[in-house]
Amino acid sequence: MRLSTILVMICLTVAGASLLGQAPAAPAHEIQVIAKKFEFTPSTITVKKGEQVRLTITALDHDHGFKLEAFNIDKLLKKGSATVVEFTPDKAGTFPFQCSHFCGLGHSKMKGQLVVEE
């Protein structure tokens, strides 16, 4: 198939979706988070209700966890690896998150909050 034919097909597909009232999906709000020695950085994450969120969380010192109970999220964060957590918050408010994998004596202090604005 020629390149010009492929481009025409792509344009028709996009135009057809627009005519049907389907807007192209908005890109996810991407946020980088670091997990290390009893803290998340940033410890407060602010997003909008209804917006797709993509957290890329990297554990620097050893394995940690990320638990955001209000949105049924509980992920293991392997040391040195980036873990992607994607979700779309459907309610506004302030929601706590914490480390869910025991990481040492300061484990209980490893907390943060997700602020979801209207």
C-alpha cells in the first residue's frame, strides 16, 4: 500500500471519529514519583477528577509498595525499577497513600496524599 493511501485512511478514521462525537483521548497526566527511605517525593500529588493519571514510581533503595486504598491500588515497587500506576479518579477529595511493603523501622511514616480537584 502506498504512503499516500495510508495517510488518507488515517485522516478518514480521525474525521469519522470526530463526526461521531468521539474526541481523541486526552493524554494521561504523567507524574514521576520517587520512593526511598521512608518517603515519597512528591508526597502530595494533585490531579483533576476524571483525568487519566499515570504515576511512574521508582524505588531507589530497596523494595517498597504503593497503596492508594480509595482507588483500589496496591503495587509492589521493585528496587531500581519504574512501576507505572494508571487510573482515572472518579471522586474529588484528599486521599492518603502509603508504603505497603515493610521497608524498615520508618515504614509507618512513609505516607503521602493524593488531592483530586473537581
